[in-house]
Amino acid sequence: MQSKTTVLRESFVPRSIESIKQFLVSNMVTIMFVILSVLGYKVSGMTPFLFFMDITARISRNAFLVLALIIPVMAGMGLNFSIVLGAMAAQAVVIFVTHWGIGGLPGIVLAVALVTPLAALLGFLTGTLFNRTKGQEMIAGLILGYFAQGVYELIFLQLVGSLIPMSNPRLIMGSGVGVRTTIDLTGGLKYGLDWPGQYWGNDLLLRPTLPWTALGLSVLLALVLLAYQLRAEKRKRWSIPRMVASMVGIVVIAAWSIVQIRSNSQINWIRVPLLTWLVIGAACVGLHFFSKTKLGQDMRSVGQNRHVAAVAGIDVNRVRIKAIILSMVMAAWGHIIFLQNLGTFSTYGSHEQVGLYSAAALLIGGATVAKASIKHAVLGTILFHTLFIVAPAAGRQLFGDAQIGEYFRVFVAYGVIGITLAMHAWKHVLQSRSDAKPSGTEH
Amino acid sequence: MASNSFLKRIDLARLIIAEFFVFLCITAVALRLNLAELITSSLSRIGMWSVLVLAMLPAIVSGIGPNFGVSLGIICGLLGGLTALELAYRLDEIVQFSPGILFLMAILFSLPFALLVGVGYGWLLNRVKGSEMMIATYVGFSIVSIMKLAWVFLPFTNPEMAWPIGRGVRVQVALGNRGLAQLLNNFLAIRIGEVVIPTGLLLSGALCALLVWFFMRSQTGMAMAAAGSNPRFAQAAGISVDRQRIIGTVLSTVLGAVGILIYSQSYGFLQLYEGPMFMPFVAVAAILIGGASVSKANITHVVVGTILFLGIQVVAVPVANAFTADWSSMGEISRKIIQNGVILYALTQAGGE
């Protein structure tokens, strides 16, 4: 008996400690940001109402853009900084749709229809460029973004009004040449997707309150989890502790929602743009099933090893171009969602940080340059934007200067990308070194 | 063979850019723009950037590629400059430094920072072989953005650099108060008609280039070039490739520090905060325009590239403005397109993994 318990203890205790340790190490970045976000929120002294209002808006605005980064990571092309081009395409289309005066949901549908071929073309060109810079896609994408910025400015700052005839005092500068530096979408595309009912004079259509949405989401999530657990193969099922932890989390959220609904707190004033969230949800589900298709599997193989994939008969270059086209189109759609939520945008600046902030969000969610999932994107969006909201307020509380918080959050964005890239490259070097050693030859 | 290598050296992209520059110059003459002013500002702009472009050379030669993270060196230079100004302020009661001494002090103070940072940065780059360009870019971005916090908190007391209210160092610290502005530009400056030749500025650029040229011919320089051009062969020949790469990185960082001080004295201000963020891209593009690739470069590329790229930047604006006042942004736009187009072109030529 005694020997049995010691064996049990020996086999059980170290393994659980080991697995906890492994969990902590592999999720270090995410855990750090959870702590940072919670501390930041405490220090900032923000009211829950303001915080939840802001975070609801920011999730609706940015989640889709972060999702656009997943496919190229799958195909082994790293963080696709060229999504800035997709954002520029979206802005170009939004400018024209605004010029034609089409607003609301129909305007959004038209913009999406127009931007898709444009973004696909840009994606094709970008993919072709990336095939000529294999292994350096990220820096090429970053520089391509700066290059495209020059072309974009050439078109909209110099050619519109001079070579491209366009006159619209709302959009064109006083001199008659160039598009104005800020464009107001009020009465046009603003909230076209978020408040789909406004077009038909029903402002509250598809805009439930935050607690009700949270309650609905947690019930849905619980049902999906249970269904999965019952129907999945045995070895794919979640372990009991993981399941229990998830269920506890879901119940806590549901309980919080019910408490909020029954109280008359300000949280009940916050409304969720349900249609936008449904679109984001659809993108998540779509990505999930896409990864199981033939093309999705091909992308995975290319991402793991280009040479092996080529030997297996996959047209590597074609698959890589398709990955970038998909990513670019998603980025363009995502940026339309972003702009309609923002309601007013800077013609020559709103796209600039799209790559930076989306990549930072994805990495904070726990993704790496070689592995990214929907879970990473969603969690990362929430964490990164929590930090974004609380940092200026925390800076003001701690140092009497909101600017310090702003500097800090920008540093975080750059720093997290820099560190993740360096860690990944280092691991890659170590791996190829250990691969090379046993055979005794360097390749 | 000879014609083949000639064609390879002067490839299409550079030819287009060189022709564009010639076209701009001819247009400038045809439009009767103020040539003296154009030449004067071209010369000072070329001199300003020369050492920063030169900083790319040891990096490329040692094998780490164009130094997209030269902003680290730039920050060391700025730190040196601020330290010198602070020291001059604290010692005001005791001794007055002449501008020349103060400038040398700025360089001297920036060196320890640059050496230390360069070694650490080189160590990092040795661990991420194959992704140096991207890592360097993001290391640069990260350091520039964390330095924004540092500029707020560093304990400088000199009122010339602090905000009158609030905390931290100004966005731009004026150098005119202590006679540092245009110090080198005015040194031995020659006036021919209305053209002013900033002799001191050009000479200091040439001096740095000469030092680098001598270094390249020294034993260490040769070893560094060998490590960069063929690491496996160099390793077999008993050269420590990693060590040579660190030497290249340190040299590049030091040149970046000296380069920004030369740049700043001509500009008249130390530009902090966002200032150093995108400077590396200009320097990278310049040396690439001069004919360098991401793995090969020499002094000629530095000279030709600086003259071409910075020359275009100076001439393009008035030429575009002469056509129509609405084209006022053309100078900046053409810079963005040329600068990033050239870097992209060089990346495609590198051929990937």
C-alpha cells in the first residue's frame, strides 16, 4: 500500500508541477499582460462604465484586423505587416463611397463589394513580392507599407482634383487638389454596421446591452463546449480540470451579467454592436473551418517546411500568394469595420498603425511568429486594448502626465514585437544548429 | 565579362534614379531656379547625412546587413550631446567651454554609450542570424520608444533643454545658445558668389570616411570583410565570425553616434523623441542607391548614394513647387517612394533564404 502511494505521489506531484511550470513559461507574455492590465486598471481609477464602454468599442473596431494576420502565420510567412495596404484600399473605397453619398448598411455592403477585388489585386502583387524575398517577408512587408504610403499620398494628395477629376467640398481641400486630411463619415458610413437600424430609423435594432450580450455569449459558449465534449473523439476531449476551469469562468461571467441586469448600474447603458460581433464571430468560425480545408492544410505544410511541401507536390509559391490575398482582403474588410466604428478618420494616418497594433495584439494573446490561432487573436485584442485604455489614465495617476502612459503603450507595442521576433529567430538558429550537429556537417 | 559586370553594377533601379536626378537638375536649370541656393543646401544636406550613411558600411561589410537599427547609435550620440550640454551648464560658473571643445566633448561622451550598446546589440544580432534586418528595425523602434520615456525622466537640469513647465527634455534642444549650431558648416566655409561651401562639414565627413577606409585595409578590417562575405570560409580560416560581426556592429553604432552629432550641429537642434525613429531608413536607402546590396558595400557606394539621394531630396521640392503650388507635398512623396522602393528592390535582389 505504502509503496503504491509513494509511486502515485512521485508520478503525480512532479508532473503537475512540471505542467504548471510549462504552462507559465509558454504563456509568459500573456500572463504578464493580464497582470499589467489588472494593475493598470486598478491604478487608473477608471469607472467600470467608462472602461467597459471603451473596451466594447475597441474590440468591435479591431478584432477583425487582428484575425487578418492569422493565415499568413499559418503559411509560415510571419506577421503580415503589409495589411497596411489592405487598410489603404479600404480608405480609398470609403472615400469614394462617401463621395457618392451612400451611407448606412447599403454603403458598407457596397464598400465591401468594391474593396474585395482591389485588396485581392494588392494581395496578389504583395504575395508575388514576398515570393521574391522569402525569409524576409516581414521586413519586406513593413517597407512595402511605407512605399505604398508614398503611392497613396501621391494619388490622394496630388492627383485627385488635378488629374483625377473630383469635386466635393466635403472631401476635397479648399485649393481643389487633394483629399482633406480628415474625413467625417457622420451621416454616411458611420456606424453603418454597428447600428444597422439607423438607416431605417430604428437606432436600437441589433444593439443589445452589454450584460445581456455577455449572458447570451456565456450560455452559447457553455452549450458549444458541452456539445463538443459529448461529440468529439475521446482523445480530443478537454481534460476534466480544463473543462471545470472553463465552466467556472463562464458561470462567473453569466453571474456578473445577471447581477448587472438586475441592478440599475450604468453598465446597462452600454450597447453592443451585435451585427459587427456576428461578423467577427463568423470570421472566427470561417477561419476555423478554413484551416481544415485542403488549401488550409497545404498552407500548414508550407508553413512547416517549404521544401518538404514542394516535394509533396504542393505549389508553394501559389499557396503563399493565396495566403496573402486572403489576409489582405480580410484586412480591407476589417479596416472598413474600423472606420465605420470610428466615424471620422485621418486620410493620411489612420492606416499607418494598423500593422503595428494588430501584430502586437496577436502576440500579446500568446501567438508567435510561427503559431497563431483565433484564441490568440481574441484574447490579445482584449488585453492589448485594455492596456491601451488604462495606460494614459494610469500615467496621469502615477506621474501626473497622461503622455507618459501613451509613450508606455507605444513602447509596449514595439517592444512585444521586437522581443517575440528575437526569441523566435534565436530559437530558429538554435534549432538549425542542433539539426546540423548530429550529422557533423553544416549546411 | 567586363561589360557584364558593369551592367550588374549599374543596374536598372540605380540608372532610373540617377536619370531622375539628372532630369531634376536639368529642369531646375531650365526653370531658372536659384541654383546657388540649391547647390548650397544640397552640399550641406549631403554633408549632414554623410556619416550616418557611412555607418551602414561596416554593418554590411561585417555581414549583419544594412543597419536598420542605427537609431541606437543615434540615441547614444544624442545622449552624449545632452551630457555635454548639461556639463557645460553645471560648470558655467567655473569655466566656459568654446564651441569646438564642447562638440568634441559631446562626441567623447557618446562613445562609451555607443561602445556598450554596440556590443550588446552585436551580441543580439549574432543570435538571430538570418533575420537581422527585421530584428534590427524593431529593436530600433523599441529603443526609440522607450527613450521617449527616458527623455521625460532623465535628470537633466539645464534650462536650455528642459521644458519651461512640466518635466522632461524638450522635443528639440537648440544648439545655437552655445555656438554649436553650424559649427562645422562655418568652419573654413568658402563663399563663391552666392554658393557657400560648408568646408568643415564636408571635411569631417571625409575624415570619417578616410578613417573607415584605413580600417577596412587593416588586418581587422580584412578579417571583418572575410567574415561578412563568406562566414564558413572565414571560420575555417580561424577568424571568429561572431566577433567580427560585433566589431562591425560597434563601429556602425559609433559612426551613428558621431553622425547624428554632425547632423545636429548643421540642423541646429538635437531632435529627441520621435526624431531618430525613421532616420535609419534614409541612411539604408542612400547606401543602396549608391550601388550597395544588402551584403556588399564600399566607400564609393556611400559617396555616390549620399550625393544622389540627398541631392534629389533637395532639388525635388523647388522643382515640383515651380510647376504648381498645389504640388507642395511632392518632395516628401517622392522621397518616400524612392527610399522604400530602393530598399524593396534590394530585398528582392538578395534572393531570400
